[in-house]
Amino acid sequence: VSVEKPQDTWLVAAYACQRRSPLPNNNQLLTDALETLAEEAHFCGHEGRSLAFSRASSVLKALPRTVRRVQELDSLPCLGEHSKRVIQEVLEDGTSAEVETIRQSEKYQAMKLFTKIFGVGVKTAHQWYQEGRRTLDDLRGHPAQLSKEQQAGLIHYEDLNTPVKRADAEAIGQVVREAVNKCLPGASVTLTGGFRRGKPSGHDVDLLITHPVEGQEAGLLKKVIACLDQQGFLLYHSIHRNTFESLEDSDQEPSSHASSMDQYERCFSIFCLGDLPGDAQEGAGAEKPSRVRRTSGASRFWKAVRVDLVVTPYSQFPFALLGWTGSRIFERDLRRFAKREKKMLLNSHTLYHLEQSRVYRFPQGIERMRRK
Ligand code: 8DG
Ligand code: MN
Ligand code: MN
């Protein structure tokens, strides 16, 4: 909770899960600068440093007003010397020399370009950079060296780096809902990720699928994907198997490594979204441009959109929903808060008391959440 104190300073909680994170950002110039530094550190494999800059940015996003003087920051948590120095520079000069140097550097630009390809992480991007590659065309020349995922990422690079609007996300959610219900009546599809946080646009569409009868969800994803593929909705998909060891089957503590990856069965896909908003207004007489596969034609009525589909057993759904809603910093801090302050281990499957060795169940949890 952030409370405005009279003398122009703010009280902001140190854990992101303890403060309001409103959508309007009053300090975009400052958070952009800090996020460039976070990104650059990430590109160099300095995760601790990257996290520190991300946290600093997250704190500024919680402020109810634009920062004007660096003294206003004295009461704020998570702002290190380096962050404060950069903030001061931007406040005084409108820009930070360090940040500008990074943004103009060849390495940063190549890393940014490459990591924006679906299926490319920092490691691969860095390897390409070391090999002297700088442009997408440098990669297109050697398709055999790319994974299937990366090839799809390159083909649809522009679309996949165009923000997805909420209306498109809802439309895709509806298409998936229909396919899911054809395969398994009674199953539900929930839009999560940034859209669940209220963002008007995002980089992908995150959908959680479950069924109120535990166990019914087994095998569902494969059927749904087949159904969607048959209708021509999928430009790319890869299913990843569930590897979660149920806690009932093991008396070991859930693993506590910091990764945000969970073990639900999921599909990373690229949807072909036709019927873009606006088409509907063209009137009944207009030819309805339904989903079309990629063609070389000049005019396009479709767009490639990244979609994450995740299937969860009903009993774990509340944890999955919490874990997939984000933001990344919020999730990280929620887990850190659980561990440090509550001696609990939280992940996208479960909540576990470390000292009482107790697993928290959520039997009626979903119903209770729905009623709210
Ligand atoms: P955006 O798409 O609009 O850019 O933002 P977002 O929706 O917040 O980001 P995201 O990359 O789509 O991720 C949404 C949330 O899902 C994020 O908090 C992290 C979480 N998430 C993954 N992968 C995994 C995973 O494997 N397990 C869990 N538990 N969470 C994951 O992205
Ligand atoms: Mn998302
Ligand atoms: Mn996602």
C-alpha cells in the first residue's frame, strides 16, 4: 500500500505483492531507463543485477505521481545507488548517458532483435552475436540451424512483435473455449497473464484450461490442439508434457528452485487470427474473411498471435491462476514473501508450510473465488 506523506515522500512496501500496482505509469521515462538497464544485465547473464533494476522500476510504477526531485525517493525501498544515479540523470537532463550508450550499442540492439524471436533466449542470441550475426536476414540464410519454433518465430516476426489487443485475446479465448467444450463439455477456459491484470494489450494470450471433475482434464490438450488445427487456427504448436510429481505420490518437499516454470501440460502456439475487429463492421454483404492460412498475397486479413495454453487439474487451478496472472516481479515477490515472512513455499501447483510440513488444499477454493 502506498500512502502519500505530507512532505512529498511516499511509503511504498518492499514486496510487490504488498503494494498496489495501478496500470497508469506516472514515471514512464524513469522506468524505461531502468528497464533498459535490467534488460542489458539480463543479456549479459547478470540476473541479480537485472532483478535489482526491475525491482527499482516496479517501485516507481507504484507511485501515484511523477517524480520531480531525486530527494523524493529517499523513503522508497529497492532503489540502489546505481538506480538513483540514473534516475537523477534523467530528472536533470531528460536522458541518461549510460542508458543511451546501451541503447545505441551494437550488441544490445542485436540481442534485443534476436531475443524478440519466438523460441530464442539469451543464450542462443548471444551465440549468434558471437558468430557475427546481426540481422534477421543473417539468420534466414541458415534455416537448418534454427529450431522449428525459431523458424516459425522468424516467419511471423512482425506479427508476433505487434501488441495483441484485448478484443483479439477475447476472440481467441472464445475460439479455444468452443474447441475445449466440444472435446470435454463442462471444461472452462480462463484468460490470464497481463490481460487478467487489466492491461489493454499484451505480447501473447495466456489461457488456463481445467474441468471441475478432477482427472477429466487428462488427455484434453492433445484433443483440443487437434480440433483447433483441423479448423485451420494453428500456424505452429508444440506440446510439452506434464512432469509434475503429485505431492500425494511423494513425501518429499516440493522443489524450491527459483524457476517460474511449472509442470503443467502446456502448448506454446501461434494462432492464425482472422476476423480482426473492424471486419465485423463491414456489413453483411462484405465477404467474410475467415481464418486463412499464410499466403503470399498482398492483402492480409489475418494476423499471427502467440498463445499459451495450460491445462491444470481442478485442485491446483487456484495456484495456477495465481502463478500465471503475473507480473513476473509480483510473482517473484509473492513467493519470496511466502518463504521469508510466512515460512511457506508457494508455486503454481501448491502452497506448503515449511515448518509444519503441511500442504494447503483448496477443495472449494475455486467456487469461493468464482462467487467473489
Ligand atoms: P505480456 O504477455 O502482456 O507481455 O505480459 P504477461 O502476460 O505478464 O507475461 P507472460 O510472459 O505471458 O507471462 C505471464 C505470467 O505467466 C508471468 O507472470 C509468468 C508466468 N509464466 C510463464 N511461464 C510460466 C511457467 O512455465 N510457469 C508459471 N507458473 N508461470 C509461468 O510465462
Ligand atoms: Mn502474457
Ligand atoms: Mn505467456
